[in-house]
Amino acid sequence: MFMRVLIVDNLHRQMTDLSALARRLPGFRPSQWLRRERAIAALAVNNIVENIHRLVRRPVTRVVHLSELSPSLIRDFAPDAIVLSGTLSDFDLYEPRLLANLKAIARSTSLPILGICGGHQLIGMFWGANVVTLDGDPPWKKREQRPIEYGYRFVKVIRPDPIFAGVNQTGEDPTGCLPAVLKVWQNHGLKLDGVPDGFVNLARSYLCDVQMLVKRSEGQLIYTVQFHIEKSFEDWHRHSRFWTHRVESRDGRIIFENFLRQALKHRGREHQLIEERGSPQCTRNDSSPQRSM
């Protein structure tokens, strides 16, 4: 199956991406700051690209930085879906015009969007939710040792949705698309304080009530996940390090694949999926990391 996916790198890249507040922070060292963000971006974005290339038979991907995103770029590339990467810094440390530009595009496009971690938080902000620390403080209260949600964690699914097809079915849901829990990789210290306008909350955890959102209105299809579904393709046999870890669950992989399926359906290309593989079913989790579409 052929699919074009635009991936937006949301981490800082250069000095002009930083807000005036960021430059006034005590001990601010721009070269060190940006070097760290670019190192994280290389790993995070590469994970997203690898997911798409493993899940789609004939993928075409393009990575653009947040500062490069424009309606003309989207029109020229003509993607079937847009994926927003995670972030590393609080959003008040971003140059405001960058976020304003992304907001205008996200709110106006009919292209399917997937927001991951910081991308999830940005989408929530654009539709009226606030971003707070896991213990409820505003991020502008800069402080050390904020609580974080890190590592594999269980997330409670609270509503059925096609995005869960094939994930650890319980048999309690007549649609067959409501797993009891997800086991997913978490790495965040911020969260949304509520469900944004026009969205439905699909999952929650102990520290974060809004773990997964969907919007299907006004011609839009937007999914967001607070957790890192792109981490589910790490090599099972690697030794655990800061960035790499032993894969304990394929739930993220299946959710990523289901998003791509839903994106093609939204774009009116579902017939290609049926012709190549057949209609997706809600079956039990298959842990083999094979290219499927």
C-alpha cells in the first residue's frame, strides 16, 4: 500500500525558535540547550519514520521542522496524514509565532493528524485546554524535580474506538474494540488539565486523566496520545539504556497502524486497504513487528 506521511519535528532547532523568556532563564546556555534538543529530536523523529516504514509497504515520508511548516509545503507534498512529534521544553519557551502558525494549520486542515506526547499537548492547547504539571502547577512555575511519568505504564481505556482494533481484547465490548488496558511507554512531566473542545477522551492513567483523544467533527480526524506509541519497534534484545529499552508491549505499534488505517479511510482510500490485505478485524495482539500495510 502507498501512503505519504508528513512528520513535524516540534523540538527547538535554532535561536530564533526560543522565546524571550527562554533567553532570560538563569544559567541559559543556548548552544548547549539547542544541542540537547537536536540530539533528542534525531532519536524521536527517527523512531516515527521507522514506524511508518515498517508499517506501510510503499511509504513516502518527509520530515519538516516546526518553523518550516506552511500551507504551501503541505499542498506541494500532498500527504495522507500529518504526525506531530513530541517536545522537550515548556511551551512558554517557544517563540510564539511558531505555535501560532501550527495552530492555524491544525485547526484548518482536513488532513488526518496524529499528535504524540508534546504533539498531544499542543493539539489540546489549540482547542482550549491548559497544559499543567502532573501535580497541577502551571509550567511557568519553573522548579526542579517535577513529577514525571516514565517507563512502561498501564493506561485504562474508557471508550471503544477503531483505534484499538487488535489490542488485547476482553470480550466485554460488543464492537470488539475496547481493551481493558494498554501497556505503553511514557516519558512526560506535563499533561492537559481537561478535554479540549470537540474532542473525546479515550483513556486515562493514575497521574494523567487525559491520555488519548480523538476528534471526528467538522471534517477533521485528529488522534492524540500522551504516551509514545512510536517506541514499540525497539529491538526486543537490546540492553536497556536511557533511550533504548526492552519492548514489553506491542500496543503502541498496533495503535500506530490503526491510525494509518483510519487516516486512509478518512481520505477515501480505504478500498486500497481492503484490496491489499482485507478489512481490519479486532483480533488479539500479534507481537511480531512485521510490515503490514
